[in-house]
Amino acid sequence: MSEDHIDLDVLRSTVRLHVSGPRRNTVTRFEIVKALLDGGVPGKDMASVFRCEAPNTWFATLSNIDLVDRTVAAGPISCEQFVLHPEPCDQRRLTIRVQWLPSWIADNAIASYFEGYGKVINVHREETDISGVTLETGTRVITMVIREGDQDDIPHRIRIFGKTALIMVPGRPPICLRCQQVGHVRSKCPGRPVETTKLTYAAKVARPLVPSTATAEPIVLPTQDEKGPTPPNQEETASPSPGGSGVSDSGKRNSPEIDEEGFQRTKRGRHSNRSPEVLSNGDLVPGQRFRSVYMDMSEGDDSDKDSDDRLVIDEDEAESIQ
């Protein structure tokens, strides 16, 4: 704490009066002076009585430091509806919270540790109520009187009885549990990884597809001449599958062409007097095309048979055989 703008003699000669009770916020200056007179403080030794922003805290500047020590040592001054708790003004009442310690560590052991920073007045365990059940939260609340400025010496984290404890002091900047730096919390740590938000399908569809003017090129739609000829109808270009199942590329089954005699027409519109041998799975017997052609050619005179009556399964293949 800087002492350039502080009169240490006046500071050490001032006593802080913490007010408690039903009227702790409505006590007047007259009542404070009367309580000090009843407590043994001579009126001629009172230099000033004032208060600051806190309505339940008053200050009395006395003539010397010894009188301040006697007033503090005398203890609380009880009145009808309030009680004055005198404290040295160069010291302050501080309430700290100690977390992360298990419940089996005794309160007296924790208080003895913090005696090195100031005078421990009280230690109690924080409680909460859940569905009518009162439970301890594991936090120890310690009230102590400490010299002004010594609260900065209390560490943020300590190792006590083999356990790590987190200490929270009012008005002090927090410590980041991620980078161990003072001044911010873990949720606002500048070193944490950036979270990427995944867009849902609905958000992607709703997002306008506007190309960037800096990188995207203008989209030019082709004209009717640049599109080329219109593709033919799929039903017109459908061809049977190699297995003779009559299923086209589009997935539709084509009806076979039947002539007036009840035979299925071939590619030339002719029929054969022999029925092809078909396996149980719908495929032709291997080598049948060659055997059928040679059988037609080897029976009798070639002049007596009309080439149109031969079994023609594959026109290109048959012509290559002949």
C-alpha cells in the first residue's frame, strides 16, 4: 500500500467501529459518541467521529495510539439495540473462503495456518439446503483481522495437510486455473482453444449461398445452343440386360416382341425353330450360340435350309462365325 498520500499518525490513531444488531444501519453520530463515552473514552480525546460509504461502519479518531489499543482491548461496547466492535483502523476485518479441502480436516488446524497472516476471529463451515436437507458445501469461511495491505500476501492456492486448497479473497483479482495467471478466470483464458460451432443441416440450408465478391467468379448459365442436343427419352434408349431378363438401364422391364406365330422376335424380326437352352438362373447355356449355328449348318444340304431359320442370338457374333 502506498503511503505517500496517507498520514500514518492519523491512521494509527483512528479506531474502526463495526456496528451489529437490529439498528446497525440507522445508528446516529450522537449515539456513537455516547457509546464511546460509556465505554471509557474521554470526550476531550475524541478528534473526529465519521463514517464512509458503509452505513454500519463508523470511525473515531482519538488523541493517541495507546488510547486506541485500550479501546480495542476492552472489547465490544453493547448498547440498547446495537453493539460496537472496535478494531484498529490500520487493520481490516476480512472474510475469506477456503475451498477444495475435505471435511475431515479440523477447523482449528485451518485457523492455525492463517494465523500467520492475521488474527483469526471465527471459522465456520458453509451450508446449503437441498429439498429440506441441510448439507455442508465443503467451503470454510474464515473471518480474520488483518493489517491493511497484508491480504495481498495470501496465496491463491496452498498445499495444506497434503491437500490443495483454493483461497478466495474479496476484492482481489482471480487466478486462472488453466494458465495459472492472475487477472482472469478459466472460461475467459486467452490460451484456451477456440470452439468451432457446427452448423446443423437446417442452418446450412437457410444460409444464403452468395458467392464472395473478392474470390468467386460470376456464374454464367449456358444458352440453349451451348447445352447441346436434348437427351432422348430413357424408355426409348433402354436396352435389355446381357442376361436376357429384359430389364433396361432405367430399371424398367421391356415387354418382348411376339410375332403372329407366337415366337419372340430376334434383332432382325425373325424367329428360330429352336428354343434356346436356358439355365435355372435365366442365363444361356455356355457355348450354345456356336453349337446352334454349327448344328444348323451341319444338318443336310445348306441349300435346303434357309439362313433365316437359323438360331441367331448375337447377330455380330454369328456373322463373324460365318
